[in-house]
Amino acid sequence: MGYIEDLRKLVGHRPVILPGAVAIILDEKGRILLQQRTHPKGAWGIPGGLMELGESTEEVAKREVYEETGLIMDHLQLLNVYSGPQYFSVAANGDEYYSVSICYYTNEFSGEIRMDSSESMELQFFYPEDMPDNIVKTHRIMLNDFLSLAK
């Protein structure tokens, strides 16, 4: 059982702050890797996840990306930290939380894409102008910030 599950046993559905990290990964063609998630089902997002006890945010991004994609990232650059009332959510089971998401980007990675079917339905690189419509709302904000920076 992980940290979040242990925490939920103590606090129930009350609001908690959940820190995590995601990584925008670009291939040599300038395409961005997106993950079609199992939760929320079918929505596309940036690979990443929640922090475990004792991890740095860079370690979170690297671990989560490796678990979800099989890719090993190098030379992460900080894009931004996303937090505030607009990042409040209620999970399907009633758990309330405020997410604090640290977003990195890189074009340096190695390995072969290997999908974890418990978390992903598909992994695919997209050109910025051809990204799917159903992207997680908060991830769309991050991608827009990244694309503005890249101009």
C-alpha cells in the first residue's frame, strides 16, 4: 500500500494536498508524448504521477515516466509549478484533493516505449498542432505554457 492510501485511511475523504510531477517529452521530430489514461478513462495527458515519501520532484517525474512509458529521461528542465483553487478535484470515490503539479520538459530520453496497461490505454507522440481534443484540463494548461515558451 502506498502513501496516499495510508493517508486516506487516516483522513477519509477530507481535502488533502497531493504533490506530483509530470514531464513533457519531445522526440527528435518535435512531437510530444501523451498518454491516453485509464483514469479518467480515455482522456489524454502528460505522463507523471504522485510523490512518494522521501522523493524529490525530479525523482517523481523520472520514476512515474519510467513506470508508465518505459522511458528513462535525462536533463529535465522546470517549466512551472501549478497549484491553487483551480486544481481542486473530487475523485469518483469522493476523495477531495488539491494537486500541486511540477511540470518538467526534456528532449533527452532513452529506452523503448513500453505501456503499463493498468494506467494507460495508449502512448503516442503528437505534433503540437495535431494533439487530441480530450486532454486533461490541467495538462492542457501546462502544454499551452510549454508551447508558448517554445515559440
